[in-house]
Amino acid sequence: MSQKTRILVVEDDLSILTGLSMNLRFEGYEVLQAQDGRAGLQKAVDERPDLLVLDVMLPELNGYELVRELRRRGLTTPVVMLSARGQEQDKTLGLDLGADDYVVKPFGLQELLSRIKAVLRRRQREPELLRFSDVAVDLVSRTVTRAGAPVELTAREFKLLAHLLAHPGRTYSRDELLAGAWGYDYEGTARTVDNFVRQLRLKLEVDPEDPRHFVTVRGLGYRFDA
């Protein structure tokens, strides 16, 4: 019998914690619980769950601080954040810190379950190391090297890079890249995608002005060529 996927729910509202945990167990997951950020961080470190469902407004340590500390310690556990704060800057902050998705309260249970499944599927099918040219991308540690030297990427730059590398040769519109890399609720623009692709070119292309890997498809969007 295969081992159950373990999900840690960190939520200080007992009614939400109880209801969500019950539904996750019904879906076949093993559920761990914590009601404040410090306890959630300790359980994430000690128990190494497969995914965190994490409220933003927590006592002791808020959700943003918890994600930041997880990533600082090198833990790549996928994180789905929950928050009543649905402004673009709130979502951007969560994604920049390393969350995999950001769901605004109040949310539909089926939507949340679908997002959890989608994050887990992405992680399960990702190979650990991807290479192109002199670049190596470690999807587990979320690190990038070029000719053996580390390359600093923001969390959102890394998510866009990983999304493109997972689908070489496929042309994406800017809207598809916004949704695929950062989630359907991310309120970026076409210009946002252009700026991030530009940064990837500057950091990873031999000649950013004549890119070999991050290619513009005129009138359509962008494509990654290995």
C-alpha cells in the first residue's frame, strides 16, 4: 500500500482548521495541524510534510515569515497560502517569498482541493535537475548555476524559468505564462511577463539581445528552446 501524502495545515481559526482537515482526510491525505506560525515552522522542519496549507495571518509568526524561514533553511516543501488579503501586492509578496500558490478567502473547497492537487502534480513530475547550454537548474533546491557559478533569481523568476523548462518548444501567450507560472489569481500584465523574460535573458543567455533559449514568437508570446 502506497504511503499517504502528508499535508500540514497551519491555521489559527479552529473552525477552518477542523473543516479543512476533515475534508483533506476524506480525500485520502494524512493531515498534520498547527495553530500558530512558530508551531507550524517546527512541524514543517521536524515532520517534513509533502505540502503546507498556510494561513497568512497567524500568531507568533505570520505566514510570510514562515515561508521566508522555510526557504532560508533550504526546505523546498510546496506551499499553498490562504489569506483574506487579496490585493496584488499581497499575492506578489507570497509568491516572491517562495509560495507555490495563493488562494484568497473566502474560497470554495473544491477549488482549494484542485489547487493542492495541481501543486502536488507539478512537483511529482518535475525532474530534479534540468540543463541547457552551461546552465543547470535544480528544481528541488531551487538553485541555478551557470558555468558552475551560482545565479541569483527571485522566486517569481525561478517559477517562470521552471515553467518554461518543463515545456520546451511550446509557445505560450503572456496570459498563459502568467497563469501557468504564478497562478490564475496573479494580477500581472503582459508587460510583467516581458520584464521577467528580459531578466532571464540577462542572467542566463550568452547574448541577451540575440537570445537562443528564451525566444520571442512575434504576435504570440514566448517559447523556450533547449
